[in-house]
Amino acid sequence: MPVSLSAQRFDELVSDALDLIPPDLARAADNVVFLVADRHPEEPDLLGLYEGVALTDRDWSYAGALPDAITIYRGALLDMCDSEDEVVDEVAITVVHELAHHFGIDDERLHELGWG
């Protein structure tokens, strides 16, 4: 049965997951915002999404670009979990997974590293 958490509590879990990112790595993140939405409109089971230009792909033409966005999808994450502890773990995994895309790490490498 899916877990039920308030939007505020879920936002706190995302914030807590961001706090787990090592400070040097957090400082290296550049021009990226984290958002929370209920579901992706076209892929309702998607847990998170990175939209932007990875740091490894940026060049002079990136100057002045809007921030990259990482969206964490509350509804999909709550649906897949059976307890709040599971939600905590899955939110942390999703945050790390999507932030890795910001640093230019693709899904194949993330799976190899156990973050798939």
C-alpha cells in the first residue's frame, strides 16, 4: 500500500537528502534548482528528472542560461514505497541519481555504480 505523507513532510525529506550531499560536491553543483512535483505528466511512474546542460557539456554558449532543474516526483515515489523509511531511502537515491546527471554521469554508469 502506498505511503501517505503531507507535501510539507515530503519536501523535508528532499531537503534532508540534499543535506547528505558532501559539501565539496554541493559547491560544485552550478546553476541548478531542485523542485518537487506530484507526477511527470507523460511518465507517471518517473521518480525524478534532470533537465538542463550537464557540467561536462557546458561551453561558452551556456552563459546566461536558465538554471538546470531537477524535479523529484512525490506521487511516484510514495506509490513505490511501503513505509516512510523506504521513502527516505528512495528520495535520497533519486536525489543523488538526478544530481549525478547534472555532473554528466549517464544512466548506464549510474547502474554500474549501484545508483540505477
